[in-house]
Amino acid sequence: MKTYLVTGGAGFIGSHFIRHMLGVFGEDISIYNVDALTYAGNLANLEAVKNHPHYHFVKQNINSPELEDLFKSHTFDAVVHFAAESHVDRSIIDSLPFIDTNVRGTQRLLDFARKYNVKRFCHISTDEVYGSLGDTGSFTENTPLAPNSPYSASKAGADLLVRAAFETYQFPVNIVRCSNNYGPNQFPEKLIPLMITNAFEGKPLPVYGKGRNIRDWIYVTDFCSAIQTVLEKGIPGEIYNVGGDSEKTNIDVVKMILEKVGDTNSEIQYVKDRLGHDFRYAIDYRKIHQELGWSPQVSFEEGLERTVTWYKSNAKWWQDIKSGVYMAYYEKQYGTR
Ligand code: NAD
Ligand code: TDX
């Protein structure tokens, strides 16, 4: 039986990954979820597995020296490192938390994982580390890093520390760089859940600039299966790009959401552009496809349909977040963060 340490498992992608792995491996896997429960961490995302005999939650900051206790008392086959400050707009307003978690936190985790002989360290990174593209081309694993926001710069810093652990100590790492994820349980500050929930509430839909910026979208369960593939077949020291074959302008995404939501009073509102707004991301994922046999399964049309349906049927999940009840609950449980 394999034992995995997952960081940031109460967030959007991490919680999907935990449910995915427990779904695939049942009782043949044991998962320890280390999460600090920042504003983005939500145990409601793990309601379905909270009583699973092989799922364990540990409320801990990855930057805390006490994290070592967990490594002392357990043998981990792999660390899957999702924990991060993840929102670009927040990084533009206040960058230091991004350095604390994404850079320092990653190094602390690497140090413990290496000290306690973890067999594989899978670092979850992003296509944003490559910077911005013009109208053509796509990022390969050899594209030079050129991050433009404090968020992407902190992720690129983490990637370089992970790379250094391999080059210096031959510590068996992988870096997975993925495009924009979407799906159920995504915090409603990111484009797709913000637009869906605003449309349900009849609020304006704030599109930055002219809405012509382009992102490549991947349904979250496809990213989870890519990570599983890298854990099972990835070559130590290698980087794998993961993409969804779904490049869209932001305005097209918002229009598709409006169509799927149907009856709403919401209107598109063009607002001031994001500072340093990357124009376009596009991913060349031939390496993971050709070498490890992975490809995305869910089309954007299908994934968006499922996502809108989930937000419609789970209004309490996002209303609690948007109303602040959720924050009040967690502050009562765990103290002010
Ligand atoms: P998220 O913001 O939804 O979740 C982050 C989780 O990390 C939360 O549960 C939070 O409580 C936890 N966390 C934050 N700081 C922590 C700390 N110091 N110690 C312990 N836990 C901490 O993020 P997400 O969208 O699920 O992204 C997960 C990872 O995937 C991130 O590393 C992100 O950079 C990467 N990524 C995200 C996307 C995307 O589109 N969302 C795309 C590519 C890569
Ligand atoms: O209100 C909005 N209006 C708008 O036009 C918001 C929140 C976003 N946008 C635009 C900005 C981007 O061009 O939509 C696009 C997507 O924005 P986000 O959802 O904030 O994602 P992005 O900045 O592309 O970063 C995401 O993908 C890569 C994740 O947040 C990162 O964690 C991941 O690394």
C-alpha cells in the first residue's frame, strides 16, 4: 500500500486529487492531507471522504518547523505539493504571502522530504511560469521561464528550488506545469466560478480590458489523472506540461457561461485591466502524451456544462464563501488566521 502526503488538499485541485486517488485505489492507498486552511482551504470540499479509513487531515502550515513530526512518524512514498497562494490578483495587491508559502514553504517541504527519504516529490506548478505568448506558438518544457506577476514569479522560484534538489542531491522530483483548471469547488475569485456565481446572483460580470486575453482550459479531473500518471510513470528530474486543448478568449468563456446559466439579469461589464496582464497561454503537452500516454478526456463544452450544473446544485457551498459565513465558521473552529 502506498502512503502519500498531499499539501493543500483542502483547496480546489488538491481536494479533487484526494477524492480521485481514493476513488481509484480505495483502501490500497493512504493519504495525509496537510493544509493550513487559509481563506482558500475548505474542508467542505472533502466531505465525501472525511470518514474514509485511509484519509487523514493535518492542519499545519507547510512553513512550520513542526511539519517534521509528520515525516518522523510516517514513511511517505510520495509528496504531492499543491499548497500555494494561487490567485494572481491577490499577488498584485500583497506579494509577501506568496513568497512565504510558494517559495519558503516549498523549500521547507523539500528539506524534510529529502531528509526522510521520500521516494518521489511531485511539485504542482503552472504554465504561468513561462510568461506570456503572442498570437502564435505554445510553451514546451524547454521554454525559458519568464514570469510576469508576483504569483508566477513565486511559482517559478519554487520550480527552480525543486530542480536544484534534483541537480544537487539527485532527489527524485517531478515538476508538473498545467494550464487553467476549472470545475466544481473552485474558489469564486477565479474567472469561471466568479462569472457563474455572479450570473446566478444577477450581479455584473467584470471582464478585464477588452476580454481578448487567451487561456487554455482543462477540466480539473483531467489534471488529476495527469498527476496520477506522472506519479506512476514519470522519470525522476523531468518536467511535464499538461494542457486541455481548449484555448479561449475570456470574453468567449463569459458568453458561454451566460448561455449555460440561461435566465439572468447579469450583464458583461468591461473593467480596468489587470496590471501586467499576460496576453496568452498555450501548452504543448506532447511529452506527457507521447512518453507517458496521458491525454485530456473532457471537452470544454462538456466540462463547462458539468461545472455550471454543480454550482447550480451547490449554491450553499459558494453562498457561504461569498457571504463570509464560511470564514466565520473556520475562525471559530481554528482561530483567526
Ligand atoms: P487553491 O487556492 O484553491 O488551494 C490552495 C490550498 O493550499 C488551500 O487549501 C490552502 O489552505 C492551502 N495553503 C495555502 N498556503 C498554505 C500553507 N502555507 N501551508 C499549508 N497549506 C496552505 O489553489 P488551487 O487552484 O487548487 O491550486 C493548487 C496548486 O495548483 C497551486 O500550487 C497552483 O499554483 C497550482 N495550479 C493551479 C492552477 C489553477 O488553474 N487553479 C493551474 C495550474 C497550477
Ligand atoms: O474578474 C475577472 N475578470 C477577468 O477578466 C477575473 C478574476 C479574471 N479575469 C481574466 C484574467 C485572466 O485573463 O480571466 C483570466 C483568468 O483569470 P484567473 O481565473 O484569475 O486565472 P489566471 O490569472 O489565468 O491564473 C489561473 O491559472 C493558472 C490560476 O489562478 C493560477 O493559480 C494558475 O497557476
